[in-house]
Amino acid sequence: MCRNLSKYALIFLFLALSGIIFLLRNIHTVENWNCHTISALYQLQSRIQSSFIPVNLPTFHHNRTFCAHLGQKPSPEDELEERYLLDSIAWPGPPPRTSPIVLRQTSDPVHSLFAILPTKEGREWHVGDQLEALVQMHDFQGRPKHYGGDFLLARLHSPEFGAGLAGKVLDHGNGFYSAMFPLLWVGSAQVEVTLVHSSEAVAVLRRLREERPDRVFFKSLFRLGFLSETTLCNMCLPPDQQPLCNYTDLYTGEPWYCYKPKVLGCDTRINHAKGGYLKHLLTNKEALLFQSGVNIKVRIHASGPDRINVLPPRKDRVEVESSVKPEAIQLATSGYYYEESWRPLNGVIMRQFNESSAITQCLKNKVIYMYGDSTVRQWFEHLLAFVPELKDLNLHSPKHVGPFMAVDSTHNILLKYRCHGPPIQFSTVIASELQYISNELDGLSGGPNTVVVFTIWAHFCPFPVEVYIRRLRHIRRAVLRLLDRAPGTIIVIRSANLRALDPEVSLNYSDWYSLQLNEVLRAMFKGLNVLLVDAWQMTLAHHFPHNVHPPQAIIKNMIDMLLSYICPETKKSHQ
């Protein structure tokens, strides 16, 4: 009996060794089994891992120089420009404190007031004049504030005329602010002033941006065969935590890193996805500075009348009105709404594309490339929904991520959308689809039938402004190269826009962050042969609530502006 057992044991041992040798020799075949056969196992394993394996957040070194070594070293000219840009957006802060912030000593919109100042002629205003409202900030105890730095928004509007424009807020540094408005229509006009954040809250936002860019984090899935791992990724990761995978772009030097998986190699990364947000970054007293309905986007009331009646232009100004108006209004606005339609003030005649046939005729024989975040994807989706001849090609791309493509073969129109490279807080993007705008522009032939539209701002809000400047510098160089080889190429930039804010959104994507990036964007592309759709003022001037994805009424005006750039109407034909 024992002799038979030992005989069987030898047979089983031989079979086991044979199986191991077979697997080792055919491991590549096993790894390449039909994906449909094992996809369910992959999905199950990924769900199990994401549910039960925690992602360890790194210990971040809290200083603003941590990311300074990343990316290509800027030239002396680049460093000089960077200093100029940072100085241009410098924001006054509250005076130094020896004790922690106390809510009752911060700006309170309820106790604050504004008053419309009379003109030299008294309280009579005409089209072409400038209206000034003086704002005085008070704290929660009702005491006047004696320093500036509050983030205010101002709007002049008239619901009966469907009119509105963005005002310019000037900080006098002593608790007083001036909201300036050009008067552009006859009839009633109402002043609206809003406190977005107190100066104390802005100081907190500035500190978070400079010291805690890690408060928004990302992740990537690595997979090989049956094995998969998920690790943290970001623009800068502490190198002393664990080994890094370096995904720095070879052409631009834009940095991107992931922590190296424990088992798999760096070349097994298959996707990029949003990770989440760090919590509890504020003290209890700092958290009181960010309260919905208390000190986040709350209206300031007028101490007297908040509206005026605007009279027709003065007779002695009628003849010079056309030459004076652009300079007079440049301080405050790039355009205004009237009868719910945007009227630009940059010399472009705004056309109304109310019929899909008009859009089709405008885009005939053209290729339109759209690059950026979900705010420019809205434009792609609007055109796709409004123009039935444009047929969406199913590229099997993730919904709301892309890339997307639409074609009108009859009129020879090609419309494409692709998201910009990291950082981007989309649900899941295939790693191979993470492309930088500058690299995409370098791959275009360009020409008079090529339209390039891009926007890049929303996902850069949590990061130091230097990171945004570096990205725009690469895009600007690619734009100049494209215009050099194809001067007729139409390039349109969509600016940042306002959004709804609550305490959590404010800490990562506040309008204050967006405002600063928007100023940098405008400055860096000023003087170039590019066109701007001023989404910031188009959302501020409108009566709809702020939304990172503006409602269709505003999007329609933006698309009309875009198409007016592509298919301009001369003043002669307009008349």
C-alpha cells in the first residue's frame, strides 16, 4: 500500500512540475488571453481593490518652493515675465495679526453699504457717462473697515431691457471701493454689488494655493495580466515617500508623477482619474470665513437708491460718441447684454446664428479643433445638438471625457474635441489620450479653413500661479509656431467664467482663483493674432446664477461670438 502511495506521489509531483514549466514557457500567451473572457474578473478585482485598499496620502512639505524644481528651467526672459505677471495680480491682504482671525472683525456684507455718487451736473446721467458707486465695508460688529483686499463683484443691469454689463471694482485700500460702470443704454439701470470673499478669506485661499497644492489629488490604475494596482499621482509628489514614475512630457517638460506600484512597472499605467480632495485644512475659526449665505457671494445693499434713469446722449457729445465710447468703456467691460443678446465692444459685429443653416454655411469646408476642459466641451455639445447635419462619430470614448468627433460630410465640416493634459479632474481618461494642447497644436497644418478653440483654467485653480504661467507659455509658443507656418489659421480663446460657490468649492475652485488665472491669460496673449470670447464678463453681466457650466442662453451668445469671429460681417454690409 505504501509502495503504491509513493508511486502516485511521484506521478503527481511530475505532473505539477510539468505544469509549472508549461506556464513559465507560455506566460505571454496566458497574459494575452481573450480580453472578453477575463474582463469580468478585471472589473471585479478593480472594484474590490478600490473598495478595500486605501490609497495612502503622502506627507507634503508645506512650502511654496517644493514644486519650483519641476519642469524646464525658465530663461531669464521667462523669469522676468513671470515676475511681471505675478506683480500684476498681486492682491492686498489684511494687516498682520498677533492673534487668530475672529469672524466678528471680518467683512460682513449685511452691515456694508454702497451709494451711487452724483455726477458733476448733479443726479443726471446720459449714455456715454460713467457711473460710480462707492462701497464701504463694515465688519460683523458694524464697525467700518480700514483696509482693503475684499473680493467684490459689480454689475449694472436692467431686467426690462434684458440688459447687463460687468463693472470694474477699484480697491482704495482703506475699506472703501469704487464700482465703475459705463452707461450704454437709455432707461433704467440698477447697480448690484456682491461680496464674494472677505479679505481675510482671500488670505486663506492664497495660503492654500501656495502651500497646499496637494489638496487636490489624482490617481492612476496600473495593470498587467491579472495584476492591477492604483497609486497617487500629481504634478509634484514628495520623492522621499516612495519611488516615483516620471511621466514628464518629453516636448514641453511639463511634469507629472505617480507613485510607483509595488509590483508592476511604470509602463503598465492604463488611465488617469480624479482622486479626491484633502479635508480639514482649516482651523475652526478659518472655516467660519467660508459660509454660504453669510460671507460667500452675498449682496451688499444700497444706503439709498440703487438705480438710476439714463437719458439719451448729450447733444454736444453725439458727434464724438463713436470715437470716445470705446476708450471710456474699456475700463469696465468688453461688451454688454441688450435684449438678452451680447454686444461686444471690440469692433466685431455680433451676428445672430439663430438657424442651423446659418451655422452650417459659416462652418462649410472648415475643420474646428476644440481643446480644453468641460467648459469648451459645452460648445462642442451645443453645436452637435443645434446643427442636425453634424453627425457624432462613435469613438467609444468615455462620456463627458472624449475625445469626440462630429462630421457633416455634405458640407465638408469636421468638428473635434479633446481634453487638455493633466492636471484634469475628469472621472477616467485613458493614459494614451492625455495630450498637451501645445503638442496638439504642433501637429496641425493650419490654414484659413482651420479653426482652433481652446480654454484652460478650471483645473489649475488649486495650483500655484507659476504652474499656470508655465503651461500657457508652452501653448503660446505653439500658437506662434502655428501662425508662422499657417498665418490664416483662426485661433479663439475662451476665458474663465464665474461659478456657484459653497464652502468646499471655494477652497479649491474659488472665483478668486479663476479671476487671477483669467488676468494672466489675457496678459500673456495680449497683442497676438488671437481672438477672445470673454466668458468672465459674459457670465458676470448676465442675470442667470453663476455656474461653471453656464446655461444655454449664455452658451448661445458665446457660440454666436465664436461664429462672428469665424465668419465676420463687415460694417459696410451690416449698415
